[in-house]
Amino acid sequence: MVSILGIDIGGSGIKAAPVDVDSGQLVAERWRIATPLPATPGAVAGAVGQIAQHFSWRGAVGCTFPAVIKYGVTMTAANVDASWIGYDAAGLFTRTLGCSVTLVNDADAAGLAEMRYGAGRDRNGTVIVLTFGTGIGSAIFVNGTLVPNTEFGHLELRGKKAEHRASDKIRKEQDLSWEKWAARVSELLVTLEDLFWPDLLIVGGGVSRKYDKFAAHLRCQTPVIPAALQNDAGIVGAALATRR
């Protein structure tokens, strides 16, 4: 068994667990702490160090981050402090933990996990994974190969970014019914159909646990299924990215 610590950094929380990358299973209970506010590099690095200490971890580490990642550098700052833009985040976490850290976009990590172990396993063609949480993350795969750093949550819908209309955070803040929220999500799905003609759409993030509440209200031609790994996908995908 090869175990790698997967750390999933989000806009509101940081989750982590050691992962058996042969099976995709967590090998210890998941641990979660709140994302520091403000979510500056120093504060987040401190939280990551706290997580490694919690697991007494000394081995390989994979880490997700809600940003476009280019060669370990965070090029954007979605739902975290703007000081992350252009920051060598992989270097920061490597220095903090004293070991090499693989950094990957959070939605790309979730997609990697779903394609390897979950809802997208053995699926060819064009598969799009969407994660609904604080924002909307995305990952697109063509015959199992990831096209990294897509930002479909930033597509414009009715004059706003899609994640400012249809994220799970917006659903809660605006107290939208599942039916009304699903109508907004459907607008995004249809836009993606028009652009990419996908063969499968996978709905992930924390909202995937409640898929039965809104599935019947989704309107698009492409088959839509919930993520199998649900909210653990980022953790598992971070570990998998390290092995890859």
C-alpha cells in the first residue's frame, strides 16, 4: 500500500487525510479545519503545517488550491487573498512541511479522483466535472486525459459569472429552492453543451451528497450523474496527482 497525504484547500475549509493511492480509499479519518481569514499565504501555510502535525506526517504530500496552477505558482486567487496571485505556493508548502509538495487546482484534483476511482472510471469521450461549493470549479477530460486549469465557473450567465449565480454558496445566501437553483445550474450545463458537446457531466462538491434533491430539475441533453467520492474527491485527487 502506498499512502500519500492529500490536503484539499477550499475557500471555507481545509480537509485532509492519508490516501491509499492504489484503491483511492482514505486510510485515516478525515480532518477538517476552517480556512484562515484572511486567507493569506502565511496563514494558510500555518494551517497546512497544523494538518501535517495532526497526522504526524513525514511522507509525500499532495495539495489542492482554488486557483489556476502553473508549475507550482498560483496564477489566480478564487475565494482566497489576492496576495496569492503569482505566488510560488508549491515552494511555500514545501518549505513549511520539509518535503516535496505537489500542487494542483482543486477541481482538477476532484476530476482526477472521479476519473480514476469514481463516477468517470472507464469513461471515454469528453467528460466534464463540475464542483459546486463556495464557487464553481471545473475539470475537463478527453479520453481520460485532463486539460488542466479550466475556469468554467467564470463563464458569463445573464451578465454575471456562473459561480456568482449558481454556486452552492449563492443557493444558501439567496435561500433558493432546489428547483430554482437547478434552473440556474441548467443554464451553465446547456452553455457547456453548446461549447463542448460533452458525453458526460459529473456534479461534485459538497452538494453532490444532496443530488436527489435537485437531479429531477436539471434540464440538459447530456447525461448527468453525481460524483461518487463526493466531498473526499479533492483529498483523493491531491494524493493521486502526487503519484502521477
